[in-house]
Amino acid sequence: MRTTYSTDTYHHGDLREACIAAGLSLLAGGGPDAVTIRGVARIAGVSHTAPLHHFADRDALLDAISQRGFDRLLERLGAAAAAGVTGPRAQLRAYGIAYVEEAVADPGLFALMFGRARDGIGEEAGHRLVELCAEAIDADELAATDPQVLALVLWSAVHGLASLYVSRYLGQGFVTGEPADARAGAERVLDALLRSLSPHPARQPSRSRTAAPKEARS
């Protein structure tokens, strides 16, 4: 008996995941404009209509790919916690470093994630950032009263740094003293920012209080 299959049936695993993976590949090669339903179908080895069983249209496909970028941030944060990074302040630092590294590693995905605001996309990653800020405030690790505002301050700084490295404005020697390596740059900025937000900043001796050398007596 001969069995026939529809060309819209995917027999080698999860078609939704295969389409997202194909979309990420197209994104890396040509940016968001390169991602099409036909393109992911071709890479997945299915008919051009098969992806539509899982994605209503191209926008839905792009949303799923964008969400994958935010999921990666949370996965990195989880990996940092598993590696022994504990405490909300330390986890905020790890979050910021992961943010910059993910952006530099996959600029196309970074552009997609923040190039089209969509309701619900990245919501969990955003909530986790606010939660860590609230935990850091409660633990007296950072000086602030509103975790939402603190999260916006940290996000703005890290996103700006990521954008500068993605655009290659940083890392090419244009800015004196800035590390060429994105991770080193992220560590430097985050350490300075978190230190400035510390409720117990290290005291630096004031120049006005520094004792002047006594004049020799005649």
C-alpha cells in the first residue's frame, strides 16, 4: 500500500520551531526585510503555505522571532544565576551584560526586537527587569524609590550602549579609552552606573579637606 502526504505537512519535527530558526537565519543574513513566509518555507523544506498553519501572516512570524530574542535574554539571566550570580544587583549587572552581548552577536535580531513596537512582545523580560530593580531597592542594594523608574534608567543606559556597539561607533577606536570588546565595555558602564546608584557610595577624600603640607618653621 502506498502512502501519500500533503506537501503542507512537516514530518521532521516542530514546524513552528523550524520556521523560527529559518527566520533567524534569514535575519542574520539580510536583516528584517529578508524574512518572508516563502523564505522560511524554502529553508524548512515545506510548501510556501505550510508556515501559515502556525503564523497568521508575516507579522506574526516576525513577532515570534522577536520574542525569541527576549527569551534568550532570560535564558542568559537564568544561566548566570545557575553559575552562582546571586543577589538582585549582581543579576541586574548580568542582565545588562547579556543585553549588550546579544545585541552585538545578532544585530539583525536586535533591530527586529526594537524596530517595531508590538503589544506583549518582550513583556516577561521587561517584568523581570522591574522585579530585579524592586528586589535591589528592598535589599538596600540600590538607592531608588520607584522600581519602574530605576528599570527605565538602567534599560536606557544599556540599550544606548548596545546600540553604539552595534553601529560600531564604539569598538573602533573613535572614543578614546572605551574598550573595543563589547562585554568589557558593558562591564565598565554597568559597574560605574550601579556604583553611582549605591545607597552607600564609597567616600572619596575631598580636595578641600586634604591637609596641605605644613610650612617649615624658621
